[in-house]
Amino acid sequence: MPKAVTESAESGEMERALRARRDGGSKLLMPYVMAGMVEDWVEVLQAVAASGADAIEVGLPFSDPMIDGPVIQAAGLAALERGTTVRGVLDRLATAEIGVPMVIMTYYNLVFRFGHRRFAASLRESGVKGALIPDLSLEELDPWAAAAGWAGVETVLMVAPSSPPERVAAISARAQGFVYAVARMGVTGERSALDAHALAVVRRTRQETDLPICAGIGISNPDQAREACQVADGVAVGSALVRRLLDGEGPEGAARFVAELRGALGP
């Protein structure tokens, strides 16, 4: 178990890194990779980091993924069929040299079964800087937030297009690291055009916080990433990358795609 972190996670390592990039004039790029979906998934993380990612979302496979669309679900199933476990993922990350902050994306059932403090401590010991738990509501956040703060893990929260102003304010007040602005209602997946709600939800969130704001869900290509970053500080891109990995493109294909996104957003 790590010692309790005395510095507030509100100014944690990931937030400082993302703020520095943003304040230096760069747009943030955050790819998503499902842990264990392919044999060389750690090499994929290293490849996308080297190709311009500012942070990486690392998904933990779960049998009932409520916001994941068909592509991410297929990746999660592939990971589970390969015997991927939470402990195994964190052990791999603990010895990997990725070079950018990692955010674990998982569902609360896995956190609860692990135990709040044990899970938070395990993330910290594995070098993970943040956690995104989309099915953990603001009203039930406190037990996890206390354990995460003790371990120095930043809790990333999501704002949806349907969130009323008072809830956007409450979420923004509790978020750490960055705020994930959900660009469209529904599950994850590639889209032919950026949803009309995407820019609006970022603008509403910006009224409540100076944290970096990254738009995600439905952002599929360099043009959409560039459009979202007209108002967002950055983008999270998942299904479009995961599909390439499911198609067998490997670390090299992942690196090419992330380099294309980086090129569209600037250095």
C-alpha cells in the first residue's frame, strides 16, 4: 500500500501535465485502448504514446459494459476470452514504460469487488494517474473519491448533453484531472459526423471549470477531432482506434492513426 498522498488530487500529476500542454497552446489527444484485447496491447500503448498521445485511456474488460458500443464490446470480449484480469492488467502496467499519464476506464462492479482502497492503491502502484468510472453516480461518489484521494488517483467525471446546468456545476466541482464531455447521447462508436450536441456540452462545462475539457464518444477521424477542438481542450478517441486493432493493424497501425489525429490537432 502506498502512503497517503498529502497533496490534493485536484492538482495531481495528470492534471498538471494536461494543463501544461493546454496552456502551452496544444490540443490534447487521448486515445482509448482495451487492455488485453490483443497480445501486444502494451506495445500498442507505447506506440500511441510515441505518436503524440498526451494521455491514454486504458479500458478494463467487463461483461456488462453499459456505455460501450459494438466495437468496444467486441474488444472487451476478446480480452476476457484471453483470460484478462484486473490484477493481470495492473501488473503489466506496473512494469511498462508508457511515457504519458494513463487513465483506467472501468465499471463500478470491478472497483467494488476489488475494494475501494485496494483498487485505488493498486492503480497508484501500477503508475496509473486517474480513473473514469462512468456508472458511478455523483450521489454515490464519496467512498471511492475518499480512497482515490488517499492514494493520489484523480477521479475523472463525465458531463452529458442531457446534464442540466446545476448538475454540470456539481460535476465540474468534483472532477479531477480533466472533465470528459460526452459528445453525443448513446453508446460509444464511430459516427460519420460530429454530433450537434458536442460543442454545446463543452461550452456549458467551460462556464463551470478551468479544468481541461476533453470531448469523447463518437469522435472518429481527424476532421471531427479538429472540429471538436474548436471549443474543447482535447478529444478522446476510442472505437475508431480499437476497430483498427481488431482488424489486426497492430501497434504500427495504431501509431499511424494516432499520428494522423495528432497532425490534425497540431503539435
